[in-house]
Amino acid sequence: MHSYKSFSITIGIIFILFLTNSVWAQTIFKGQVINEKTLAPLPGAHVVVTGTTEGTITNYNGEYKLQPSTKRDSITVSFVGFLSKTKKLQKDMVIPLQPSETELDKIVVTASRDRQERSDAPIAISTISEKTINETKPTTPREVLNKVSGVYMVDLGNEQHSMGMRQPLSYDSMFLYLEDGIPIRPTGIFNHNALIEMNMASTSRMEVIKGPASSLYGSEAIGGAINFITHRPTRDPEFQAQLQGNNLNYKRADLKVSDSWGKVGVVASGYYANRTEGPRDHSDFDKLALTIRADWHVTDKTVWTNSLSYIDYKTDMTGGVDSTNFFSQDFTSLQTFTYRKVDALRLRSTVDQFWNPSSKTSITGIYRDNAMGQNPHYRIKDDYKPWSDTGDPTLAHGEENLNSFQSLGVIAQHREQLEFLNTEWITGVSIDYSPNDYKANYIQIDKNSEGIYTNYMKTDSLLTKYSIDLMNTAAYTHLKITPIEKLKIIASLRYDRIDYDYDNHLNPTAFSGAPDEKNNFDQVTPKVGLTYDLGNKIGVYSNYSVGFSPPEVSELYRGVKVPTLEPSTYSNYELGGWLSFAKNKGYMDLSIYQLNGMNEIISVKQPDGSTEKENAGETRHRGVEYTIRYAPIDEVSFRVSGANAEHEFIDFVEEGNDYSGNLMSTAPSFIANSEVIYRPEFLDGAHVGLEWQHMSEYYMDPANTEKYPGFDVFNLRLGYEVSGIEFWVHTLNMTDKNYATIVNKSAWGKSYRVGQPRTFTIGINYNFGGGTD
């Protein structure tokens, strides 16, 4: 009887346990994983039942569903770039993860047009984190971009700029600028000032690919590509307002608001900047930038994202000064009427369909409406020619122009994760139709005895007037396979075709007198690479890639009777790697490259002293880039970013002069940016940063006759945040160094673009809710 009773009790307990587990197994646990700092959702986070292999991945909105097969009391949540967290398992949880200071650059999206770990990308790619942007408080992108090894964004005043990245400091179409992976301008209508059309207030982070990225993004991505990634809507309400000003009469106000209502989240961010009566005459400007983004999570697997960016910008154009004025620090502007005006609108609408955790389709529609009007200082030419001692020294001439385009485009992409060799396959197509109109009127200019251009008269004489139907079409594919655990092999291939249908509204004798015609250029650009994980957070990579750049509209037709330019092509060979050291307190990355250019399009001096674009034979660009970060203690961190490079003409003849073997002009051999940041433990929320920017000497001309000696500039940044209010004081160019951001030499003389003098900026930021992204 006793045995029977014990048996019955045992069976009863087993039955109860079985019933409990059955009930438990039917329980569905839902939750959301978010960024602790920003309250923004974290898609792709791993949620695992602690002590098991059961788990899932969060969807685009950071949400997950779990139905454990056995009773467990906790889950572990992990996400690359964040500290892992274990939580007691409950229903309807919101799990905030804290960003890891040592892991912030481990996730990238620009390398494959989709989210991936940096260790999977066999390229030189750098990230500029939200923390760096927040502490730097940049008034222009150059203040953060110049922290990246091998990158120097040239300051031309009032957000105007040119760029240097695996190329000389250049005004040419060697760089591609993206917003959320979408080119902000169509291929064929490049402008070196394109980042004027960006809204830094809407930027949460930035990614920089160095070297050709044509296999994924098409032409122009030769020196590199820069992707501005916008803020996502926050889960809870956020309000952020910011004011700043400096001793050079620069004033700026920023505003950001964000919230979510059920399945819809919206974020709006923008700024207004203004300057009058700056350190130089004729240097006023105004800019309004606004971005609105709305994310609608239609279902658990479908997300519809819409964004609008609008830029209204107007600036005076001061131009450079000659040697005498530069070294005597007489920066009186020779210009009194030159200007640049930009009116730019961009719309994008993206549908992301997550078929399952291994399959995703994205379709993006694009609309652009852009107009840039100018009375450009660089088009002004004196009638008097010093090399021939002819012409009237009191007269000059130039032009007033308007360049406008509208775009309609579609990009469709599919990503599939396959079990065979852990293969990832990405393929896509794009089409972009961008009609372009250009008009330039000849202007007569008066010049006084002091060399100042005092006024101008617009004439009825048209230098240029044309319309172009511009069509860009492309197809690309990207494959990543993992034949063994530590080795990843990547192969990409892209086909691009660009069609110009040119309609000249002027006669053949006009300045721009090319006949109506159709031109097209096409190119196949491959890329192959591999990464190998050596363990202990050490990895190496190598790649071979091809880039190309077709002649731009203005290069092909402006001032031309017969178009003769051909596309430039580039072959890139690269080795690199990364490692963590000192128990993950330090991090280093290194890249060594050689970029060979064929038919590179550069400005070539003509007999009358002017310049025209020509295919320049062969060039070679090679160098080493490196970044070292080290935080010996929690309070102090160091960063050293540098690049040593050589940019050389292999085959280049100009006006009968053979410059083969010469170094290219405006091509410094050493660029460095280093920074030490102190965040005192005794004063939580405070930081002090000291930054050093170095530029080595370089030749001003291809003949290698004269050098600019370079410069060293120091910047100091202090900030303190308490209870959602942040104060900061920045001192840029602490030593008040007289330096030029770029120097060019031509038959007309030397032109120094004056760097910003010592600048004191004070600011205040109020943040309620989600915090900065």
C-alpha cells in the first residue's frame, strides 16, 4: 500500500510538472530592445533564453517574440557595439542596452549597402560615432571628417569645401556623398561643394569608405565615399534645442523633436546659421537646413520609411588672396558682389520587407529638386594678362550662372542569407533620370587701382545655355562566403551606364558651342577581397577593386566645341588589418594601398593662362593610413590618426612640358589628426579635448617649382552636461596660426584660401527625453 501511494504521488508530481511546462511552452513573451542613450530601437539584437540555444533576433523596430520550450527565469540580450545584459524573463519588457566605448565602430552599413560587422568588410572603413559628433559639436562636417585617417576636407569658408582622400586636395569628381546610402546628387552633376546640401543636425553617425567603392555605389567613389546616416525616431518623446555663437559673428540655432505613436515614429531636426560682418569683408552667409523622417512599422516584417531634406543657403564668395596679402595678413576681400545660392530638396521613400531573419528586400524611390546659382569668383579673369603685357588693368570679365536639375530614381535591392558556406548574397538595380539645365551670362566687371572688383554689369551675351537628359542605370551583385570559420571571401560586380542627351541652345561659335549629340559611357567594375580572423580581436584583409569616373556634364560640354573627354579608370590594391591590445583598452587599424589612375581628368593650363579639363595620362597614388586609440584609464583616451602618401604623375605632358615623375600639386605627403580627451570621474558629464591637425608641405603646381610649407593647428574643446543641460566652450586655432587651407598656383598668380583665425565658440544645449542619437 505504501509503495502504491508513493508511486501515485510521483506520477502526480510528474504530471503537474509536465502540465506546467506545457502551459509555459505555450506562453509567448514579447519585448523590445533599445539604445539606453537614445531610446531608439535596436534591430538585429540577439535575445537568447539563458543557458540554452533557444532565441531570436529583434526586428526592424527592436521587437522580439519568445516561446521557450522549458521553464527558464532569464534571457540574455546582446548586440554588437553594446554591453550584453541578462534580465529576468517577463512579459512586455523594454530592455535598454548601454553603448560600449570600445565597440562603437564594430558595425557598418556602407560597406555592403546593409548592416554587417566591420570585421566582415575587406576595406578601409571608418565610423564617426554619435559620441564623437556630440562632443565635437561641428559647425561643418570637416570638424569630424578630418579626424579620420587620410581624410582632409578643405575649408573654403561658410561650409564651402573641397576634399582630399587618397587623392590630392581636389575640386574634382573623385568623391561620393551619400545620405542613408543614397547619393545626394546624380552621377554626372558632381559639385565639390555638395556637402553644403547636407543637414548635420540630422546626422546620427557617419561612415567613410576610403578607396574605390564603384562596385557597389558606381562612379565618382574613387577617393572614397562618405555616408551620412540620419537619426531614427525615438521610442519616447524627445526635445532638444541648442544655441551657439562665436567671436567671428557666427550664430546658430538647432532643434530636434522625436516621438513614436504605436507603429509610427517621427523625427524632425534642423538648424539655422547666420553670419554678418565676419573677419573678412564680403563673407556673410545664411543657411536653413531641415530634415523630417517618419518610420511606419506596417507589420512585424514590413517597414515604410519616408524622409525629406531641404536646404536653403546663400553665401558671399570671398575667394583667395595673393602671397603679399597672405603673409602680411591683409585679408581684405577683392570681391564685393560674388555669391553662391543653393536651393535643394530631397525626398526618399523606402519599403523594407523582412521575409525572414535571412531574407530582406528593399525598394527606394528618390526625388531631387536642386538649383545652384552663382556669380563665382573663380570665373573672374582680368583683361590684363601679365604674361603678355596686354589688356586693360581696370577691366575684368566673368559670368553669372544657374545650374539646376530634377531627379526621379529607384533603387531595388535584395539580401539573402544561405546555409551553404554561410553565404550572403546581395543584388540590386538602380535607375536615375535627371534632366539638367545650365545657363551662364557674360558679365563685364570694373576693377579699381587697389585690385578690388567693385561692380559688374550683366549682359545679354550668353556663354552657355543647354539642356541635358541624363540617365544613369546600373545593376550590381555582392557575394560573401565563409569557406572556413575564420575566413570570409567577398566578391562584387557592378555594371553602370550613363547616357547624356545634349541639347545646345546656342550656335557653334558660342563659348559652349558643342553640337547637339548623344554620348554614353559604360563600365564594369569588379571587386574581390578577403578577411581573416586571427583570433583575440586581430584580423587582416586584402582587396583588389576597380573604380571609374565618367566626365561630368560641365567637363564635357562647358566651354567646349567638340567633346573629347573619356572616362577615368582606377585600379586599387590594398592590404590592411586591425587589432585590439592592452586588454581591449587599445585599438589599431592599418591600411596600405596603391591606386593607379588611367586617363585621370585634371585641370590643364592653356596658353592664355586659363585651364581646361583634359585626360592626363597616368597617375599613381599610394600610401599608408593608420588609427590608434588607447584608453589607459576610464578617464583618459588618446587617438592618433595619420596618413603618409605619394601622389605622382606617371605620364603627363602639359604645353610641351613633360611632368612625368613629378608629384601632383596640392598633394601633401603627411596628414595627421590627434586628440586626447579627459573625462574626469569627479565631475560626471564633463570632458576636455585637445586636438592637433597637421598638414605637411606640398607643391603648388605640377612643375614642382614652389611649395607651401603646411601648418599645425590646435583646437581645445570643453563641455559639461548636467540634468539634460549641456554647456560648452570651444577654442579653434588656439595659437591664432596664420595658415591657408589650400594654395594653388597658376599663370594668374598664387591664391591662398585663408584658414579661420582663433575662434571662441560658446553654446548651450537643452535635451529632454531620448537624448542625443
